[in-house]
Amino acid sequence: MSAAWDSYDSRLLSCEVMPQALCYSAEEQGASQTSPSSPTAFGLPRKPGKAEELEEPTHCLLTLFVGSSDRDSSDRILMQDSIPCADVEKGGSPRMPVAVIVPHVYFARQQGELGSLSTQNPETVNAEQESGTSISRTTLRDFVGLENVDESTRKALLNFSYHLAGGNTDEAYKSVKSVQSGGVWESLSKMCVKTGRLDIAQKCLGQMGHARAAGAVRACEEPEPEAQLAALAVQLEMIDEAEMLLTKCERWDLLNELYQACGAWDKALEIARKKDRVHLKPTHYAYAQHLEAIEEVQQALAHFEESGTYRTESPRLLCSLGLTDDLESYVERSDDSQLHRWYAQYLESKANLPRASEEYKKAQDWLSLCRVACFNKDLDAAQRICEDTQDQAACYHLARHLEADGRIQEAIHHFQMAGRIAHALRLAQEHNARDLMSLALASDPPNMAQAAKRFEQRGEPSKAVILYQKAGYQKRALELCFSARLFDALRKISDDLNADSDPEVLAKCAEFFMEHQQHDKAVHLLSMSKQYDKAVDLCIEHDVQITEEMAERMTPEKNSMDANHRADILQRMAKLCKKQGSFQLACKKLTQAGDKLKAMKALLQSGDTEKIIFFAGTARQPDIYVLAGNYLQSLDWHNDPDIMKNIIQFYSKAKAHDKLATFYDACAQVEIDEYRDYDKAWEALRESLKYLAKAVGAGAENNPNVQNLQHRIGLVERFASIRKLSKSDPSEMVSVCEQMVDMPDIDSAVRIGDIFAQLVEYYAETQNFAEAYRSVERMRQKGIILTPYVDYALLQTICQAVGQPVPPQDGPGGASGRGGAAPPAGGGEAEDEIEEEDDVDN
């Protein structure tokens, strides 16, 4: 490696740089696949250039500026340029730098490495030496085109390059400010493009007086600095540099435009296909225009097709060149309808109507085809076209032509086919056509109203009413109905009325129906017109059946009137609903009126258990809970655990302890009468005692009802216990049973039939049939029916054992001894309260 200082300026140093990979032998290079990147002088970064794009490091010469201590505050080394040592013009043959003398760098090359030399570079001077070595020189980048300047200019350029390398823009400009040569400033501008200094370049352009270039730079609003530099490079005719800058910033659209401006159409199309597809069709179009200018017709047509503009541009091109035969063959080869339409219009402009019609038909342009037929007075053909294609535009054109020709009925027909009902209706009114009504019904509301007025003037009110109603003019339709007494039409109008209709219209219709004894329709209209009092009074007076939908319409909004007035309307409506048997609807209206107790009583009359339970659960009022519990007791609650659970729940929520006590007492009696389960009866009586004590309150132990219940509990408990002694102590069991039979009030707690049955079963089990038969006879003497207590098979066995006939199954006492079930407690209270409420209402 070598290094050399400039002969004139001590700041400029040249230093040969050889990549480390080149210092290894071939074997070492083969063993190592990775090579370090090209070193830079003293670790300085390289200036951007083409050398950066090379993947492999290169052998090069670096030119550096070294700042001396007496001129700078600190020593520094600035990179000025990088020159490859391989001579590209000589096939890449190596050369060795030997000296730097501004504005050139000198290289030495062995004579044997030259090979067969081609024409010499004008910038290179070779001096052959006897030693077989040749010397060549290369101009420094900042002095290209300025090799022959004077000493002062050369010094100014060196200072400019030095300050520019150091980033001192102001000092760089001051260095060359005094230079008056336009060529120098142009070279400086190009140097600024290569170094990327757009700010300095603009000052250089000002010194050059290059207004066009300065204007182009100022007009360039691209955000990328490289794109702005490229715009300047184009003005300085530095096309390669502009291409490199646009490629670097990936502005493919601008690069495409550059190639087009330079006439490099192949490159422009390639860039558009690969990188700038959004401008692919415009590029084809621009190329086609270029080919048209040089009369390359076939290629121009191909690129017009690629650009998608062939429908208009290709025929225009062929027509402009007078190639009519080629134009015809070109159109015939194509299946594009727009192209056929263009050619048809061209033929029509040339008065070739038959051929134009053929092309219009190929293009399926039925309007133009119909227009040509009408122009030729061939209306039959035009009608066939309209009938076959049903094209609305063609039908409209023919209808206008027929109207002008006085063929009104046919014109109306074709206006209808075209969907121009207003035009058809206009003609029908002007000429009193027979299909005026059907046309009016198919038109828009304003035309309907106009036609209705026409019918009204002609004395056809029924048709006018239909049109007025359909057009939305209900008030006018009603007035016409009243004046012409069109009752059927009035009924139809009333069916179409709703809450959004005019209140005045609703009131008039309601009044009409009341006059003609159609009370249900009158109520319907009065409700929609918000005349709730009148609607309810009419229902009550004429006993109009109230449906749920009608009741909802007669229900005022919450904030639409006084609350008391609204409640009165609802209560009157509910009373009528109860009278008509619509108890659930009455419940709903009474609930809306705020009287939930009466609502519950109305619902109880419906007998809908599920809704009664739901309503009671949501009402949350003690009286309603009690009513619901009383109602549920009237059902078969002892066979439905859910009903029994709801009864207890409702009485508990109402804190009706007396009701709970009575219910548990009834539960105990059911256990005795239905199942003879005295253990469960004892538990139910204990619950009854607990709630009875709560109901009585303080001093419950002295209450006669409490004492009586306690006595019953004791008897039930005693009988339940002795039934278990039949195995362990039968004599005690018999003794106690005999005692209980003789008790005067035993029936209040224990069925005497159950006591006798216990004795009969015990004697039969011990084969003492005589005593068993004696107990049966005692039951008969007391008038107790046998079958609810003694099994019939057992009774037969006993009678056969003693030789007696089986006694009859019914006794003189009927249901004596509580042989049948007692009625459920509290079951009739709900009905009694409902009946009392009805008496008050009546």
C-alpha cells in the first residue's frame, strides 16, 4: 500500500486501501467464506456512491483532507472521494497509485498487464518507460471539466471541496464566490449533485443564471431529497445520476417518467410492469401516442389495447390516417360492444344507416337502433325492437315519436313499457283515455291526486275516493264519501286508518259509524283519536265486546292526562271486562289503574292458577297473598306439593298466622282421613299450634282454642304411640283403645273407626276371630261404615271364621264417624270475598 501528499496543497492526502480479503492466498480465501468489509481510512465512514452497492470489497484510493492545527481548533481527517484502482476502461486491470497532483491522480501499471489496448481515454496520458511500466492519470471528482483552470480558481476549488467535506456550507460558498466562470459554476453544480448538497447547488445555479434549473428545483415538492436532486440532475443533463438517485429512493413513478422523457420506452415499460403497476396503463398509452407520432400503427394499436383506451383511440388513429378498411376489419375482429357502438356512430355520421343499424345491433344499443328505425319512418320495426328487447330507453324514444305522430294509445302503451307513468297519465288525461284509472293507480301520489281531481270533475266520485285515499289525501276522500254517501268506500278507508292518521279524520269516521249503529268500528276510531271517555261509554252503553287489542287502544298514556281520570277510565273498562267474562283483561286494566287488590279478585275468577301465583308473587301485598292462599286451598293441594308450598309461602309472607294454623290443621285432618297417618297428623297439628300461638299473641296458653288444640294433639300423639304397642305390649294397646273408644270427645282428634279398626286387625292377627267379630258389631252399632276402615277381605275371613254372613257395606249413620274427608279449611273464603266485591260493584 502507498500514500502521497499533494504537491501544491498540504491538506490533500491520497491513501491506497486494499481489502483484507485480498491479502490472503487463494487457499486461505477458499477456506474462509466470510470476508470483512472494505476498510475506510482511520475508521471514517465512506461517502455514498456506487462503491457501496458492491457486495465485495474493492481495491481503491481514498483522497482525504487533513486539517492542520494552526487552521483548525482540532486536528481532523475528512474523506473527499474514493477512486477504484482497477481500470474499468482497460478490462479491470490493476494499477497502483503513485502520486496526487491537483487536479489529477497518477497510477502506474506494468506493461505486460495492458494486453491489447483499445482507444485511449482522453483524460489519460500514458508515458512508456524503458522499465516496461506505463503511467496513467485520472481527474479528481471535484475537478472534472476544470482541468485547465488557473491557479487561483484551482485553489478556490480546493477550498470549496475541503469546506464541503467538512460540512461548512457558508465557508464553501465563500471560497468560490469570487469565481466568475460559468463553466466552473456548472461543474460545481454537478459536483453538488454527486455529493448530495442541494443547498449549495441552488447557489451555484444562481451564479450560473440557470433559471430553468432553479425553477425546476423550487417547483419540485417531492418529500425525498434524492428526488429533488434527481430533478436538478435532469436539468444538468446528468441522466445516469438522476436514474441512480430515483432508484435509491424507490420513486419508480418518477423513474418511469424519466425513461419516457429520454425515449427509453423498454425500460419505462419494464419499470411499470415490475415496480410501478399503478402507472402501467398510462405508460402504455404514452408509448402508443409516441408510436402514433412516428406512424408505427400496429404497435400503437397494440399498446392502446394494453392501456384500455382502444375503444376510442384505436378508431381515432385509423380514421385520422384514412385507414377505413383497416378500421372495419379491426372492429369486426373485436367483440367489444363499445367499439361496435363507436363504429356505428361513425357509419351513421357518414349516412350509412343500414350498416350503422347492423353495428348498433351487435353493440346491443337498442335505443340507437330504435332511433335509426324511427328516422327511417319504419315504426313497425321500431315497435318490434321495443317488444323484443323491453329496453326502457328505446320504448321512451318510440313513445315520444308516436305522441308526435298522433298515435296516442300506442304512445301511452310504450310510455308504460318505459316506466314513464307520469307521461302516460298526462296523455290519458289530455285525451280521456279508457285506461286512465289503471295508469293513475300505478303513478306517484301527486299524479294520483291530479287524476282523482279529474275523476271528481267528470262525476265519478268512487274512483276519485280510491285515488285520493291511495295518494294519502284521506281528509278529501272522506269529504267526498260523506257528500256522495259512499258508505262502502268509507268503511274501507276506516280499515286503513291508524294512530298516526289525522285526528279530525278519525273523529268524523267515528261519528259516521255511531250514526249507523256500527259501534265496534266507532269505538276503534274513537280510541285512535284519543277520545277515551267517549269510547268507554259507548262500549258500556251498547255492550261492545272488548278485545285485548281494543283495550290497549282505549288505555291512555300515563302522562297524557290526570292520574285520577285515567284510573277511572281503566276501572270502568275493567268492570265491563269482568261483566263480559274477560277476567284476565280486567286484572290487567285494574293493575294499570293501580288497584292491585281488585285486580287479584278479578284474576281469581279466571281460575288460571299459574297466573294467579305469578301475580301474587309480583304484587307483594299481604291481602293479595291471603287471597291467593285461600284460592289455592280450594284446589287439590294435598296431591300437588307445589300448590301446598305456595299456600304456606303466601300465608307466611302475609304473616297470616291464623290462616297458617287453620291450613296445618286441615293438613293434619287430610293425613288422618286419607292416609290414617297419625304421626304426620301429629306433626301438622304441632305446626298449627305454633302459628295459632303467634296469632293469639300474649296469654296464648289461656286461650280456649289453643287449649283445645293442645288436647287434640295429646290424643293424636297417644293413639299414634299405642299403634306401635301391638307387638311389644298388646294388652296395653287393647286397654288404651278401649278407654279411647269410650271418650266423649274422641272424634275431635281421632276417628273412632280407626280405633276399632286397630282392635279388629289385632284380634284377627292373633286368630281371636270372636273378639274381632264383636268389635265389628260394635262399629255397626255406632253407625260406622266398615269399608273405609276394615279391609273387605279381612272382613270376609272374620265372618267365615265365626259362621256369620258378611255385614252390608253401608250403615244407617251415613258418613258418621268422619268416614268421609272434611272440607278444606278456608277454601270458600276467596269465593265469598269475590261475591261480596261483585255485590259492591253492582
